Amino acid sequence: MDRVPLGSASIKLTTIHLSPKIGGKGEAIPVKAHCLLLIVPGLACLGVLAAGGNLARFLLVLCVYGPFLWITVTVHELGHAWAASRCGAAPQELLLWPLGGLLSVAVDGQTPRERFLIAVSGPLTHIPMTLLWVFLAWAFSGFHDEGELAEGWYQRKVAEKYGWDWFEELALTMYHMNILMALFNSIVPCWPLDGAVMAVSIGLMCGKPQDKVAAYCIYASAFFGLVIFGYGLYELITGRGGAMWVFMGAWIAQQTYLLFKERKEGRIDAHPLFATPAPRAARPTAGV
């Protein structure tokens, strides 16, 4: 995602190392936060206040669209980074910004199959995260429901006093968010979402002409980008938020235009989606 020059307006948070113990090569990945990162939780919390929500609701929205969303996005991008490392590409930087995460990767002759594996590895991280939140929702529900768990560990009045249902709602919200993020990223074929990378990679692996695959990607991105933008406008007009969907649709439109421009100018080979794999240097093998 090096085509979105947002890193200059960011601050470094930490550095994550891909340890060889988990299949990495010891790469150090700086994690940065864009200066506008707080827009998402800020708008979400303003929506709660505008709707007259209580403190519990305010804190729930703040946690979901703040730290828990950032952690989820980071894990998603680390899935891409791990797969990139395994496929011979070098993950360089992870940027958290209002619309999610952007992982910069220095490609080194990756084939369409390897690009597919790198793209699908992000959405796949939501499977264990979803299972974790399902387990937590089940565990927290036992603290306030009538039953053996509530009777054995906490009396019902104690559970209500400390609000275990708030934690259950948090877990259920994160469970639904992980499912939505996995489906949105893998099914919607809009560049620069993972779904577009997977769809283009499949087309190229099936032997389809590069120019035709690029055209289909542009049409799909334009259509779904318009749908997302329109949905955001509808949400705004009806007073139910939607600002992030508007920004998402506008960003997809901008990225789609760049793809269209490069195809029109005959420079589609220079685009990350269609860059022709360069031959890799032969690796030395042990003598017999």
C-alpha cells in the first residue's frame, strides 16, 4: 500500500518483530499511527452523545472503535506481513489510519499465487479472533444469567452491580465486527481491498489476459465504491452516522482512478496488482 502517502503525517508507536519461531525472518516492522486515527472513535462517541446514550454506552463505543479496533486491524495486517515474509517479500511498515491499516511491502518477484496467499492471510486472522470473542461472550453471559455458573461463582445481585452484561455486549460487538471485517475485506472486489487482490490473482492464475482482468477490476471497484459512498450518504442524511463509509467510498474512487489512469496509459505492469514477477536469484544449495 505504498501508493497512499500518509506516513509523513504519522507518529511511530512501536516496532513488531516477525520471529523465526512463527515463520518470519526476524523483520522489524515499525507500527505508526496517522494523525487522523482518532477520527473514528471520536465520531462514534459523538454519535452516542447526540443520541442521548448513557456512560456505559459511551465507554462501550469508545473501547470498540478505539483500542480494540486498532488491535484487530494490527493483527489483520500482521497476517499479511507473515504471509509476505513467507513468500519472499519484505514487510516494511504498518500504518494505522482512520479506514483501517496499510501495510507497506517491498515485493520481490511474487507470483499471482503468492499475492493471493498474502491477501487472504489478513482475513483469515479474523477466524481465531472471532472464536476468542465468542468464547468470551459465552463466559461473560454466565456471570449474569440464571444458572450454575452464576450461582456457583457470583450471586446474581453482585453480577448486576458490577455490570457483567457490559462485558458480554463488548464481546458480542467485537464478534460481529470481526465477521464484518473478514467478509468485507475478502468478498468486496474493490481495489485496494484484499478482495480485489484475490480476485485479480485468481484471474491471472486462470490465464486471463492482464488487460481484461484490469478492466474488470476497475468496473467492480467503481461500482462497489459508488455503492459504499451512496450508503454512507444515506446514513448521514438519516442521521445514523455514515461518515466513515463516505470516506471509504471516496478513497476507493481515488485508488480506482489511479488504476484506470495507468491502464489507459499502458503502464498497468507498474501497478502492484499486475507487476510482472521478476526472476529471483538462485538460492545456494548444499553440495552432495
